[in-house]
Amino acid sequence: EKLLEIKNLKKHFKMDRNNYLKAVDDISFDIYKGETFGLVGESGCGKSTAGRTILRLYEATEGAVNFQGENVHAKKSKKDLKKFNRSMQMIFQDPYASLNPRMTVKDIIAEGMDIHGLVNNKKERTARVNELLETVGLNADHGNRYPHEFSGGQRQRIGIARALAVNPDFIVADEPISALDVSIQAQVVNLLKKLQRERGLTYLFIAHDLSMVKHISDRVGVMYLGNMAEVATSDDLYAEPLHPYTQALLSAIPISDPEVERTRERIIVEGDVPSPINPPSGCRFRTRCPMAMEICSKVVPEWQEHSKDHWVACHLYNDKYNEENKARQNLA
Ligand code: SF4
Ligand code: MG
């Protein structure tokens, strides 16, 4: 069952009179109810912008985000917007910067409940806050303190409690563990998984590498330079990556078995990521793709469902161009 339908979504930022930064440039995918959708790509690929545009923290340049069948970017009444704001929450990458240092933890957590009128009186408010603190592994005493008194992992727990306070259905977690010590990362991931099971939450989990989302995602999307390269179930993506970029990302993950590690082929992606202000024509990955063909500079590869639930944008999977390519190789 679809919870969100992202359709031809674009988010361009105006740089100056003639230039736009095409941070998100025509991406389409669905997020199913109760799943964790991992969104992966190098820094600057547009994944955070995509997450924020889906949440309506940014206005979309074009396209739609249908949440339970309603486009959150269409003109809405104040009441409807409030409903979306409550249903869709965000957990931020930097638990240091995302908590107001002048507010007590209690007030940080309760702010959303106050805005949305979810509690009737002070007693109820305190009880709810204390319950949330316990849910995320903190306690009532912590509520009267300030963010700087906590460790990074604890601050991320506070951020999670704040998101949960308004009973959301969907949470965008933007690299929620990247800034934390490795020893703390698993704890936060386990907490997120536990909350998902208990509350039927749906997550968009943003990360910069595939190893980080492997174990927590039901499905994964790989972004490159504002485009979606591939979307598949985690199992399919790791077992049978189709897009050359996904293949390269996967080949860069170290494998713990030294025998496999030694014999395995590494795909090296050369060069830098081009500018999203002036991206390459045709396939945006072509300047770094080891498989690039002539057609790749001329035609934007179509976003197509290659096999059930496995989407890819690459001419290698378009029979027409691939036949041409094979013919050319045979001639040469
Ligand atoms: Fe590489 Fe061409 Fe596929 Fe792009 S369309 S990923 S350049 S083979
Ligand atoms: Mg980011």
C-alpha cells in the first residue's frame, strides 16, 4: 500500500539571473506504508533536498508529492497544511544544531504538541513528555535540562522524541547517525526500528553510502546529481545492481571475507561529480560511467521498471540502444 507517491519532483534553486541549481531534477518513486526506504548518494546529489521537498519544508519547483492520495504541494487550507505538518516529521543530521539551545528539553519536545493542540493542560503535557523521554531511552529528569548537557547520541534521542510527539505517520531521517560515534550508531538505529514496529511508522532514511542502509531498508533508491539512478528492494539491489553507478557504489563496500575481497572486481568511478548548475547532457552519469555509449550524451535515459519493483534509468537496459551498442562493438 502506497503512503507516498513522488511524481516527477523537481526542486531548483535560483543562483543568479540565468542559473539554477538543479538539486532535484525529475524524480519519481513510491514509499509504501510501514517500510523504510533508504535514499543514498554522494554528498550534493540532492537527497537531503529531496527529503525536505517531500516534507514541504521546500516548495516544489514542479511535480507532486501525494501523501495518502493528496498532493502536499497543491494549494491547501491552513487546516490541511497543519495536518500534513503533523503527519510528516523530520529527524535531522546534526543533533547539535537542530535543538534550540535556550529551550529546555521538555519544551523542545512539547513544542509540536502545543502547536497542534494535542494536550489539554500542563499535567497532561508533562505526562506526555515524560512518556516520550522514556520511549527514547531517557528519563523525566532529563526534561528540565538544556541540550548542551547531553551527548550526541542523547541529543539525537531528544530529536526523535520531538518528532514522535505529534504522532506522525511518516518520518524523514536525514543522515541521523552520520554525526554520531560508531559505538552509538547501532543504538540509534535499533531505537528507530523498535519505534517503527511499535507505531507502524514509515521512514525515508537518507544516508551517503549503501553499507549504512543495507540492514535497515526494505527498499533503496540511489541518487546521482539530482536524478534517481535506481530503485529496488534491498535484496534485489545488493544482489543484482543494474545501474553502473550502483554497481560502483557496491563494489566500494569492503567485504569482511578476505578471500572474496581479494578476488573481487572493484569498479572505479573516475573524476569529480559535475556541477548540478550545468549538468552533463543525456545521462548525467556519463562523464564518469565506465559503460558509457554514444547515445548516453544525447538522450536522457528513461526511468523504467526493468523487472517487478526494480526501476532503473540507464540505456543499457533499453533494448533499442543496447542493440545499437552491441552492433557497434561488433563492427569495431
Ligand atoms: Fe552509463 Fe549510459 Fe547507463 Fe548512463 S545511460 S549509466 S552513461 S551506460
Ligand atoms: Mg545532506
